[in-house]
Amino acid sequence: MLQGSISCRKETSTFPDKRCRNKRTRVPSLARKSNRSLLDPSSLPKNPVDENKSTIETPKFDDSFIYDSGTTLIYSRHEKVPLKDFSNEVRAHMDVKKFLNKTVLLLDVMHVSLDAIIDEILRRLLDLPEYQICFDQARSALFTNDNVHQLTRTLQCTSISEGEGFDHDQSWLCAIASIPSITQRHVGLARLRHPANFGPSSQEVYFVILILTPIKEKGTKSDLETGRTFATIFSNLELRNQLLDCHTEEEFKVVLAKNTQALVDKMSRTDEKDNLIKTETEEKYCWFLGGLIGDFKRRLPHYLSDYKDGVVGPKAVQKTISTTFFLYFACLMPSIAFGVLNSENTQNALNVEKVLYSQSIGGLAFAIFGGTPQIVLLTTAPLALYTKIIFSICEDFDLDFTAMYCCVGLWNTFFLFLYAFFDLSKVMKWSTRSSEEIFAVFISIAFTIDAIKNTVLSFDTYYSSPQCSSDFNATAALFNTNLTSSIDVVCERDISLLYLLLLLGTLWLGVFLFNFTKTPYLNPGKRELLADYALPCAVICMSLIGVFAFKDVKMSKSFDSKRNEDLFSLVELGSLSVGAAFGAMGLGFCLSLLFFMDQNISAALVNAPQNKMKKGSAYHLDLVVIGLINGVLSMFAFPWVHAALPHSPLHVRALADVEERVDQGHIYSIIVKVRETRLTAIFSSILIGLSLLFLSVLSYIPTPVLYGMFLYIAVTALTGNQMFERLLLLITEQSAYPPNHYIRRVPQRMMHFFTLLQLVQLLVLCGFGFAPYPYLKMFFPVIIFILIPIRQKVIPMIVQQKYLHAMDSH
């Protein structure tokens, strides 16, 4: 939902062709485009066209002095104009009905010049010979009266952006004017084939709306009122996205009419609440089971639409298919990699096959019964670390690993039920962007470290092996013996070099395709398609290169594909003593904190306001479902799964339509709409289950491609992470700082100081998470939880609250 107002811009100018480009004379462009200049009255036409109906009182100047260079002054002013209320203002709906069939509509206009676009619309509006005078008057009224054709009066939409910054809708512009020689109102609309740059706050314009009205027109039919009607309609981001996909004028008008009627219906419901669904922390229920009941009440009415939204609507099927394949590869590759890691850590008690079963069964169950289906379940790096801790304890105390593992998992389920039943997820209302982004950066670091460790291991094994040293070869020559013939491992530096090539190649190709929408190549639809399939394309291409292009390099299989016959046998808990069971309770409690924080942080990032999710959150219901899933998995000694970062936010973005905007040369994108569907998670989980049928084929995927995918996920997850952006500012030239809201509102030293505080917390978290001592890693989930009270109690004593609000609010 748009938050803010339409900014009415009234502009005239007497600048010559050569504009001043000195950076030091620029004015910050927060609201710079509402301009009116009458400082050269002798150059203005003597007719009523120039008496615009603004509330601006324009001074009259007798002196028309101009420098020889042609330099004059320009007078600028913004006016706030409210959005049109279609439920109470009758004229709004009548205008749309009247002009819908009469509107001059131009699709896929090739011009990018403002003059050419306006002239094209005017020719279509005023195409009769007797309208030649009207054409000249309209042009005089629309543009400033000099050689630099800047629009005189425009309507543009503004909103409160993330962090309460000021943001312009740059994809459309509405120009308005009143002229004396016409007797009725005219509306023209042009959709450009390529976005045009019309100025600092209109750098990505796709739609140009032109309103012409007679000078003597009643107030409700004036150019401003008519412009408000169409500007209010075009303030809807989702509508603009649909209009970009229309192929014919008829289709364009049908979509416009349908959305206008929806706007009327929406405004007519006086009891309708704000689009942003309140979380359960804002709703009043009883303290026991209250949050769970609230989740059911909030999510149950949307259950059927969770399936329908995946197939109904513009681009719905395309997005569902592309996101399904994205999830399939994004979950399959880590599952194989963590399966290999768990197999090494547990002496094959937990292997790749079990991980894939857990991923398929757990993902499918959560996709069907979970409250937030956009959350992606996965066996993650913290879980692999915790599993290794349990195995080490079992070896130290001579305990049965599978029984201990099952007992810890059941205690974890018990504690998760307690958290859900007693509404402990309410504590997440104190979790801020700071804590969530620290944890998100930690996960990216974990993925990166895993990739680097395996690369180093490959070079230690092959590139730096004794067989490749000059001393070894000299010794062999001295004794005239073929030492390498009696040693299994020979000098195979080509394996390490191919490992590095495939690792970095997967990363580069994936990131290149992910950012392909920012390139000028192909058309927008094809660019978006390639970006949607970035990860599958990177994995498949680099796997084929590794297997076929370098088939002479003997790289081993990534894992043992031998199937286990007694996979679904229940774990025997009788071998555990009472003391071991209570010890498992302590381990289960720490594990439940990891599940609690990871699940709730992932849910908070998925339901962040900038994602524009409409169906509400379900923190308590998700915890219950996660507890049930992992309780069942524990009984069969299958690997645990929980909400994954950064997969969950990336899943949301894959399902979203985005709109790119430009601010002072910096390109950024905002989410227009997210298709909140269960189908992508269901289909991807089924595909992962089917992958078990060709497990032997999957074993040929090169290990470096798996870890290259880790790097891809780590890099792409940092997009939009403000903590990471502020870390980069520490090494960025000040003149290149982006015009973000926190840069405008927070002193630079304070901003960097807060970033350093976050960095200290991140280093402490990494110290526990990557410590070489297993027992120290056991307290890692507690450190994650402690981040919340540190942010709420300690940081405000150091940084002022107003600065924290600017840097650390959603």
C-alpha cells in the first residue's frame, strides 16, 4: 500500500539550452521538481494559459534583466495533494468511466525524449485541423517558455520508504494543463517501450499521462482534479506491473477498468483495515494457546488462496515454475553437501540419503501444514555443528549415538511446544533489524567458510602433496627408483586447479545471471527469466563442464551413492540411562533455542514490511509444525531441518515482482507484489524426493560446484542487508555514498560507530560458532538469543534513540 501523498509539481523555466552542471550548485533532490519561474515576464505569452490554478502566489517582476549567458533563476515549490477518495468523491469514478473509452492510448512508444512523447500524445488528442491553435497553446502551457522544455505542472506519487525515507514513484508521470481554446477535457496515456529519464526524480519513466482541460471548468473537473483521479489509480504498483504486460489497447483498458473497480470497492469498505496485517504480538489473546489460536484465525481463511495464487494471475505460472527449480537446486545442493559433512562427522550414521529424505518429507509437511509456506526448511551449518557436538559427547561417554540423537530431538520438540503454547514468540517484537541482519551475515560467513575449507583441503591433498615437490622428484632420480609407482597418490595438481575453476565459475555465472536484469541485453522479459533461473543454470552448466569438458581429470565422486536398506527402522531408546536422558534434555534445550531463534528470525525477514506480505504471520503455528516434523525425524535418526537463511528471504524475492528505481545515479529495486503460494515448496520437495531415484547420478555433481553454490547463496543473500551495506561504506569514498535515508538522517561518525558495534557482536557470534572446541559451540544458540537484550538494553545507552530508529527499524 502506498504511504504518503501525491506531490503536485508546477514548473516553468527560462533556462537556455546549456544548463549548469556544476555539482556544487546542485540542490538536494528530496522534493526538487515542483518548479515555477516567472522571472522573465516579457518572454511569457499574454494569455490566460499562464494563470495556473495553484495556490502559489507568484510575484510580478518589472525588470526582465538577463545575463548575456542566458542565465536566469527558477522558482520551485511542492504542494501536497491527497489521493482521490473513490468512495466519497463521485467525480472520480465518473471520470474513469467517461475517459476509459475516449482516452488516447499509445502502447510501446519508441521515443525517449520528453518533447517527442508529449508531441505524439498531443497529435493524437488534437488531430483535427482546427485544433492547431490548441496544439500550440497546449505546448505552451505544458512546457516552460524557453528552449529547455521542462514540464510546468505535474503530478507524481511519493511515499515513505523503508526506514521512513522519502521516495518517488519514478515509473510514471502525469502532466496537467488548462488551455482556453478547447471546450472539453482530454486524457492521453503513453506506455514507453524503454524507460526514459526525465530528471532527478523521474529517471525510470514507463507511463506518461497527459491531462488537458478548458480554462473555464468547474472545480471538480479541473486539470488538477482530473489528474488526481488518474494519479491515484497509477499509484498502485501492482497495477503498473500488470499494464506493462498488456499487449493490446483492449487488454490495457480492461486491466485499468478492473483495477479501478477494485479500488472503488476497497475504498467503499469503511471497516477495512490497513493492508499491513498486524502480527500476533499486536493482537489480544489469552496467554496460553492465545498466539496459536490467533495464527489459525489469521491464516486459515487464506489456505485455499495459498494454492490458487500460484497459478492465477499475471506471470503466476512462470514465477511458480522458476521458483520451484530455484528451490530445488538451492535445497538439493546444500542437502548433498551437508549430507557429506554429516557422514564424515558421524561415521556414516547420517548420510546424504537420509538428508534427502528429511528434506523431502520435512519440506513437504511444512509446505502443506505450516503457517508461513515461504519459509524454507533445510539442514543447515549450525545443525551440522550441533550434530558433531552430540557425536563427540557420545564418543567421550561411550553412548549410543542414534539413541542420544533421538532423545535430544524429542526434548527439542518438547521445548518448542512449550514456546508455542505459552506465546514465547512474542519476545520477537524486541528483535530488530540489527539482530536479524547480524545473524544473516553470520550464516553467509558460515557458507563461505565451508567453501574455503574444502578448497584448502583440496589443495592440501593434491596441489601441495609430497609427490609434487621437487625434493621428492630429486630423491627418486637419485636412487633411480620409481617411487610414484608404489604410491597410490600421484601428483595431481590439475584436480585442485579444476576444483578452483568450477568453484569460482559457479559463483561468477550464478551472480552474473542473478544481476542480468541490470544489464541492457535482450528485453526485460528475457532478462527476468534468466535471473529467475540463475542458480539452476550455473549448477547445470558448471557440472557439465566439470564432467565432460575435463573428463581426463580424475575427480572423485562427491559422495557414496550406496542405498541403505533398513532406513526406516525406529531408534531404540532403551540403551540410554536416566542420566543420559537428562543430559539430552540440556542439549535439547540449547538446540531448541537455536530452532526458536532461527525459525523466528527467518519468519521476521520473510514478513518484513518491505516484502509487502498480505496474509499475516504464524510464528506459533510454525513452531508447532517444526516441532512435530523434527520429532518424527528424530525417531528414525534422520537429520533435523529448520528454517533456513538466506533461502527463506530469497524464496520470497523469487516469488516477487520488483520495480527498479534510480536515485542520484544509484539503482535499487522495491518489491511490488509477492505471490504467497504453497505450490513452490510442495513441488520442490517432491522433486527432491524423486531425486532419490537417481542418487547415483547426483553423486557425479562435482564437489566444487556444490560449494560454489554455497558462495552464490552467501553473496546473493547480502543484497538488501543494511549492515553489509554500511560495512562497505567504511571503505567507500564519501562522494559515492548512496542517498539512503540513514545517511541523510544520521551523522556519519554515529553511523559508522553503530556499524562497528554490530561488527563486534558478529565477531563474538563467529567466535562461538566457529570455535575449535565442540563444547564451546554448544552455547552458540544462547549467544544468538542474547543479541536481543543487548540491542534493547545496552545499545540505547550508547547510541541515541532517534539514530537507532533511522538505522535499525524495518
